[in-house]
Amino acid sequence: MEAAVAFFLLVPLATCAALILFLLLLLPAVKPSKTGGRSLLPLPPSPPSNPILGPLLWLWRARSGLEPVIRAVHRHHGPILTLFFLSPWPAIFVSGRAATHRALVQLGPTFASRPPAIAPFPVLTSAQRTVSSAPYGPLWRSLRRNLAAGVLLRSRHALYSPARRWALALLFSGLDNGGEGKAVVTVVEPLQRAMFALLSSMCFGRRLDDDAVRGIQAVQRELFANYIGFQVFAFCPALTTRVLFRRRWRKVLDIRRRQEQLFLPLIRARRDRRSSSNGEAADDGDVAVYCYADTLLAHRLPKEEEEGGEPRGLTEGEMVSLCTEFLTASVDTTVAALQWVMANLVLYPEIQSKLHHEIAAAMTISNKDHDDHAVVCEEDLENLPYLKAVVLEGLRRHPPAHFLLSHAVSEEEEDAEAACLYGYRIPAATSVNFSVANVGMDEEIWSRPEEFRPERFMAGGEGDGVDLTGGSRPEVMRMMPFGAGRRICPGMALALLHLEFFVANMVWGFEWAPAAGEGGGVNLAERPEFTVTMERPLRALVKPRRRSRRRPDSSYVQSLIVRLK
């Protein structure tokens, strides 16, 4: 989400009001673009605002969240807006599938860059040298190709099947309450443990012990928790900000220091292992044959922009930033999506029952119903269309991010048709924000979009054959939980595999019901953090399903956990 949007969601009103008076003395005047004919084009429409009282009005209207306010402004001023918050630089907001498709797909290269990062993100991304933060160009293409053709390549998904089963054992252990049977579980906690274990294994090539996983989880959770608070650095000159918010700046440096302490020994161990085995690490169960760190150690960046520059390897700092990005982009979004799906399965037991019956039928066909220890494997997922519909409906109704990471045009080109959006000027390096949630809730496409109905993705439904890439025509863009165009998430296929695998096994292994008493039930209220998660984390009554007449439910789950590990 664009920096200013996130800032208003958490910073107290009184603090912001005091800060406005200080900022009015610092903000430079906004100067119009001087790029040829484009300077004659207007900016997208903006609601009228007093330069002094306007920011205070925005703060008041956004006290319960800025996203509903932006939607209301879109209704009055159209799908493309210019908004000024406490910054002299405009932020562009785009809503609606036609305008979104036009920018991200039809004009993909023009809108594929990133705006300049605000402090502290150059510290955390090695000066925007990660896949998600790098400006559009040779560096970004090089880093993305390394990731997409490496651990994210579909043909390599099977390499991590043992790691998925290990993570499933950790998840089952948390859900089974240590063998005590039926229990009320705060679902997000075992989900986070399992996902951090799985993705850290894919990143560093080994199964980490509980202490190491907890250490990575702690520093990443601290980064997530402070992500929005760091946005205050967008509104003052860097030196002034570090003085005013010196505690937050120290927090930035502390998080980075702890990331290096955790990640560098793992990266160096991988480098030493490969060196000692002539570049071919064996898979001995605990150490994987191939991981993301391997690709980073072998990768060479393209020629630097300087004259006579030569390809070079990644520095250790850059590898720490890329490993951080890998975990940040994969863990929190997956956990958020899984929690939303399971919350709806608890809320709608008829959907849960229908999904369980589909899984049972598929397991019977594969003769796994005679195996007390059977789990839903990757090859079973192809025979579960209703499972896929449940996952897609979860992503449509509750996308983990309601806005894409901010896009930008890299330069204001001479060709007005290619350099503007519907006749509006988009200044270079300006933050352009696209609403994911708006596309997935479009009433022109979806009937009763606020309802959770997986059937809409079955044959004949309005979501039948949905194209998650955005397609080539605006009318086929019906949802975009992974983005669209040049910057579409390279991990889409792996993310869908993980969502289907863990949802299927959680439903196959356990019955889910609302928790009784205080804090029970299901509350679908949203809370924006790094992702949009549940304001009140899901607490559910979880009971192991009986698989055998010869042994009790929890005994089955415990034996399954031992086998998976």
C-alpha cells in the first residue's frame, strides 16, 4: 500500500495534528512537469482541499481506516484519483478493472517501475535491490528471473514435498493440542510456525530446529508489526525524521542487525557445503539438495550502469535482503489467506462438509482410505475442484493485500498515448496504487460479492475459468490477488499449491467448529498490518477426525505426526 495510506491507519490523530504544523514549514512547493506536451495534460481529479485544513480533514475522515474514504472519493471523482496527504508529492489511486487492466496489462512496461523508497526501506532492501522493490530494468529482470527459474519453477515444486509434510506435522501438532484431542485453538499460531518452518527450509536448504525457527519468526513478526509505523519517514527530510523518530530509526537498524545475525550463518553454511562437495549438495533428509540461497550464491548481476562495469556476484547484505523478501512475501500472505479460508469454513459448516466429502471421495479413489496415516498429497489436489473453488473464493473475498505494492512510471515519455492514463498525466516516480479488493468485489462481475460462495468458481459460475494473470482483455480481469502485468507475483503457482495442500489436510484431519464462550464465534472484521488480517484472530474448536475403528481420534493424529516427521 502506498506509504501515506498505511501511515494514516495507525498513527494517532493527536500526533499527526501536531506534525502537520511542523511539516507546513518544511514542504517544498509542487512544481509542474516540464516534459514536452505532457505538461499540458492534467493530473487525475482530486477532491478540493484547503492546503492547511485539508490534511486535518483527511485525518478525521480516516480515523476508522482510510480505505473506505478512498472508495467514497472514487465514487464521486471516477476510477483515477490524485490525493495529497501530508506530502507535497501526489499519490495516484486507480480503482476498477478497466483502468487497472489498461495500466498494468496494456501499458505494462510503462507502469512497471517502483517509486523511490523512503527510509528505512533502502536499509532493509539494500537500496532497492530486491525483486519487489527494484525499479523496472535490467537489475529487476535479473533478480526476478533468478527467483522464477529457481525455487519457484513448477518442475521443482516436488523437491519440497518432504518439507511440506514436515511443516504439516508441525501444524497438526499445534492443532491437536499435544494429543489431548478436542480443543479450542488460536489458529494463527500453529499456522505461522508451520509456514516459517517450511519457507525457511526452502530458503536456506535445511530443516531448522525450533529455536532457529522461533528466532526467524520473531524478527520477521517484528518487521511486520512495525511496517506501517515506519511510514512516518515519508513525510520529513531524512535527517529531520531520524531526529524526530530516533526510536523508530533505531528499531530499523536493530531489525536489520538481527536479520544479518540470523541469516548470514545459514547463507555461509550453504556456501561452505556446496564448496566442499564441488557445487553439488546431497539431500540427506535434513539438508535439501536445492534452495533459494544456492541460487543467490551462484547469481551474477548484469553490468552495472557505470561505463565499463562488469557482472558481479551478490554481496552478503544483498543476499540478506533477498532472503528477507522471500520470507516476507511468502509467509505472512499465506498465513493470512489460510486463516481467512478456515474462518469461513468454520462460519459455514455446510461448505466444510461439502469439501470434506469431496476429499473423502478422492482419497477412496486413490485407495488411501485403507491407510490410517493417509494425508492429502500434492497429486491428489488435481482431483479436488471444490477445494480449488474454496481457495479462490477466499482470495477473492479476503485478498491478503487490498492494494498492490506501489507502482510508478519510470519516466515521462514523449508519446502521450503511452505515457498517460485515460488522458491524465502520471508524473514520473509518482506512487500509483491499484485496489485489489475493488476488482474482486465488483458487482458488475460478481453476484452478491460480499457473500462467501465457492460455487461461483465451479462450472457455469461467474468465476468459472477465471484468469488470475489478468488476461489480455479488461473483461476477463475478474480478480487479481497476485497482481497483474509485468509485476505479477512470481510465486503464484507455489502459493496456490500451499493453500490447497494445507486447507485440504486441515479439513481432512480435523473437524472445525466455532469456539464457545467469551471470544468465541467468528468475527470477519479486518485489520490492516503488512497484510490485511483478522481483527480478532480465529479461535476454533478443533477435533481430530476418526480414521479407524481400532484407535481413538487423537491417537490417529499423533501417529500421523510421527510418520510425517
